[in-house]
Amino acid sequence: MVRVGIIGMGIRGNLYASTVKYNAYAEVKAVAEGNSARLKEATEQLGVPGYADYNKMLEENDFDMVVVALPDHLHREAVLKTAAKKCHLLIEKPLATSYEDAKVMVEGIRKAGVKALVGFENRWNPVMLSAKEAIDANELKDVQLIHARLNDSIMVPTRMLGWAAGSTVAWFLFPHIIDLSLWMTGKKVRSVHAFGQKNVLAAMGVDTYDSITAVVEFEDNLVGTYSSSWIYPESLPLVYDLRFEVLGTAGAIAVDCRDQMIHKMTDVYTHPGILGRPIYGKPVGFAAEMLNSFIDNVRLDTEPLVDLDQALYGVNVIDTIHRSVISRKVEEVR
Ligand SMILES: NC(=O)c1ccc[n+]([C@@H]2O[C@H](COP(=O)([O-])OP(=O)(O)OC[C@H]3O[C@@H](n4cnc5c(N)ncnc54)[C@H](O)[C@@H]3O)[C@@H](O)[C@H]2O)c1
């Protein structure tokens, strides 16, 4: 059995814990969570030891792998300490909220010789896999434009996450759309020009950007536009709005995840999330697939689907986007 530890029992930590429950080859051995009510709930539900301090959890248990599902800006120490204990790591995206941190983390992971997967769950999203297949089969010929937007309702930074001010909308959402672009095209980035606005959230006491938009110049004459906002009204029918379009010289692909085939009209109008919903309690969506595939990597000693260098490169690109937001100039990827 693959022995799993989970650090951070919020939304993602709980999703992974329920996924492991249905995996015949793995079991959760212990969890760590800083919020005492969440810790109590998790330990009662899972029937495993719970720790307020993840250092203590790492000291007192032997794990094969640990999931780091902490807030964006808190991944570094947990990853370095877990790697030093020689445990394989599933690390939620973003790997880190700075390129400097990410480099140190990757160095620590490499030094420890453990496997690590960064949570780019869209690589397991059937819709995105179809898009990649078409690009790989050269159906679009030379890809010259990518338009990607991924927005959240304002509920996410204000009511869902207690820590939005420790991150940015781009650290939280761009990892998906930047990774999709790098993964689908295999191209490197040359430069970026990005813009950020701080109005609504800052006025509500959440000191972070409302929106970040970047024009990204890739090699081979490919250009991408990326935009993420955290201030869409709560009337957004699905909590997120993901659109990803690729234009090549011979065709185009447009992914629109806003409409997941069911429109619900009660006192409010909503699009219930279907991609990723559990089936009779069993998590079977792409986040679950990602975790199950990493469990397979650990037990069969195979390589994770997301290469650590690719994850590090993605952090480099998003870090450059933040540099450009601040400098208001075009910035080269270092
Ligand atoms: N892959 C995806 O599609 C996806 C989707 C959503 C979130 N995420 C990422 O997953 C991570 C977690 O997000 P979430 O939505 O579960 O957030 P969350 O706020 O629901 O969960 C984080 C948990 O960590 C706990 N915590 C904070 N500091 C701690 C510490 N020092 N020790 C132990 N516990 C501590 C918090 O109390 C909280 O319960 C983030 O990095 C986020 O960006 C990924």
C-alpha cells in the first residue's frame, strides 16, 4: 500500500483524501491542518491521526508520498521538509509564488531523489486532451495565436480562500492556462507584457489584483493572450470561466468550459460543474485521475506526466508576468 500524508485539509486536501479512499493501492495515514475545526472534521471522517503542525506529522510517520495542498504562498517549506524526508510529492499548483522559491524547491526535490508532480489537473481533462491530440496530429498546422482566459467569481478570493492576499489571481489561475499552452505547443516564451488592476478587492480589504492580463510572445512567431479576473459577480453561472482557443494556419480549436451541458434555473440561474463531479460519491474527475496516476507512479516506479523542469519553467513565465505588471514594460524570460 502506498502510504499517503496530506498537508492542508482545505478544499483540495479533502478532495485528495476522498480520492485515496477509493484507490485500492493507497491509504491516507495522517493529515496536517492548521485550522482546528477542519482538523477535527478530517480526522473524524478519515479515522487517521491529525496534526496541527506538519513538521510533527513528518517526524512521527513514514509516508511514501505526501500531498501539499497548502495556500499558494506556503508550499516552499512544506515541500523542502517533505523531500528531505524522502517522500514523493504531489504539490498543488502553483509550485511556488516566485521563481526564486521554485528553483530552491526543485533543487531540494532533485537532491532528495524523490518524484514530484505539480497539480496541473487540466492535463487529465478530457476536453484539453482532445485539443492537444488535434495539435499533435498537426490538424491546425502552425499554431500562431492562443487566447486564454480563466476567471473566478469574486466568491473565490473573498469567501472561499482566506488567503487570497497572499497570492494573486495570476499565481492562482495562470498556472493552468500557461501550462496548457506550454504542454500543447512545446514552445518556449521569449517575452511578456502584462497589466494588472487593483481596485475592487483592495477596497474590500483583500490586497491583491482584481485582474491580470498578459500578452506573451513565444518562439516561432506564436503569440498568446492570457487574462484572469477575480472580481466577476457571483451571478457567474459556474464559479469559474475557462476558455482556451488556439488558432493555427490551417484551423482552430475553441474550448469553452462555461457550459457544462446542464443549465439550472431555480431562484438563481447556474451551470452546475459536471467536469470533475463525483459519481455516486467516488471522485472520478480530472483531479482524481491526476492523483491516481501519481499513486501509480509511486507504486510502479514510473515517471510523472508533468516534468519538474516544465513546472519550473511555467513558474518562470508567471514570475516574468508579475515583473512586467510592476515595471509596466516588456520583460524577457530570464
Ligand atoms: N489544481 C487545481 O485545479 C486547484 C484548484 C484549487 C486550488 N488549488 C491549489 O491548491 C492549494 C490549496 O487550495 P485550497 O483551495 O484547498 O485552499 P484552502 O484554503 O481550502 O485549503 C488550504 C488549507 O491549508 C491550511 N493551512 C494553512 N497553513 C497551514 C499550515 N502551516 N499547516 C497546516 N495547514 C495549513 C488552511 O487552514 C486550509 O484549510 C492552493 O495552492 C491552490 O492554488 C489547485
